Amino acid sequence: MKRQIDILYKIQKIDTVIKSSEELKKRSAEEMQTAEASYRKAEAQHQAVQDHVASFEKQRRDRERDLAEAQSQKKKVEERLMLIKTNKEYQAALHEIETIKALIKDKEDLILESMDAMEGAKAEQKKSEAELSRARGVFEEKKRQIEVELKAYLDDVDRQRQERDGLTGQMQQLAPDIYAEYQRQMKAKNGRAVAVVSYEQCMGCSMKIPAQIYNEVMLGEKIVFCPNCNRILLVNIEEVDTGQ
Ligand SMILES: [Zn+2]
């Protein structure tokens, strides 16, 4: 009987690993999703800032072109000034030059405005670049963890799963009823059907085991349940860890 319980204990250890591996897998997938979402968000944010910078750049170029046009217009009027014969025409041309000069001043102010806006946008761009690189780093590290570390761990879990198939095969041959009870307890006890008894104490529920029951566990002739938590009891031998 002791042999069956040892097998059950091994199965339980593997079941514990399988359960936590599934939780880890789920958690990793969620972390990956979060990292990817913030990376995509940083990417979009950075793109928006870059578009902003580009639009200010275009605005400045447009305003510089307007300025150049106004300057050449002023030059033309000034050249015409030399050829003017009447005072009336002369006054009109001077007035036109004054109007263009005011226009030039406006254009120059607008260009300065564009340059200020551009400077602000460039500072923002630096920040969004840093955030993008940070988010990309987190995402890539998470991806690496999942593709390398988690995969290695899950491959090992798969090997244990195969080992478990062998063990359950043995159990089904040796004591199908005990294995059925184990499965029932696994569900009821949230993955802990077998408990080690250490110094007359059930390590599953921490209750002290009556001496007679403890002796039965030590004899290992039949399957013994903890009177408190109903777990299958296993004797504590040095090489078997407590599974805690
Ligand atoms: Zn117990």
C-alpha cells in the first residue's frame, strides 16, 4: 500500500507543477498583452508627436515662402519708384511699400511663432522617443522571457506530464479505487489530496493525528485518511519532501 501512496504523492507533486505552470502561462500571456499594449500606445503617441513636429516644420516653410514673396513684391515696387513721373503715383507707390513692410513684419512674427512651437514639439518628441524605447524594451524582454525561459519550463512540465501518464497507468492497475479517490480529493482539496504526516501532525491541515492512526500510516499496510481534512496520509521519510 505504501507504494501506491508514494505514487500518488509523486502524481500530486506533478499535478501541483502542472497547475502552477498553467497559472504562470496565463499570467505571462496577460503581462505580454499589457507590455504590447503600452508599446503600441507609445508608438502611436510618438507618431503623433512626430506628425506635430512635421506640421510645424511645414508651417514655417510656408511662412518663409510668403515672406520671400512679400520681399520680392516690395523690391518690385521700389524699382518701379525710380520710373514714376507724377507725385500722385509716387505717393501711391510709397504707400504700397509701407503696406508691404507691415505685411513683412507680420510674416516675420509668424515665422518666430512657428519656430517656438517647433522647439516645444521637439522637446516633446525627445520625451516620446524615450518612452517608446522604454516600452519597446519591456515588451521585448517579456517576449524573450516567454519564448526562452517559459518555453524551457513548459517543455520540462510536458516531460513531467508524460511521467504522470506512466504513474497513473500504474495506479490504475494497482488500485483504481484509490486513484479515483485521489482524483475526487484533488478536486475537493484544491490540488492537495495527499498530505505528509510529520511528528504526528497532518501537514495538509496542521491537525495532530491520533496515535493509532499515526501508527497505521507508519505501517503503510492500508490507505489512511486524515480524520480532520480527509487527505490521504503519507509517512514522512527524509527523501520525500513535504511538497510545500
Ligand atoms: Zn489533515
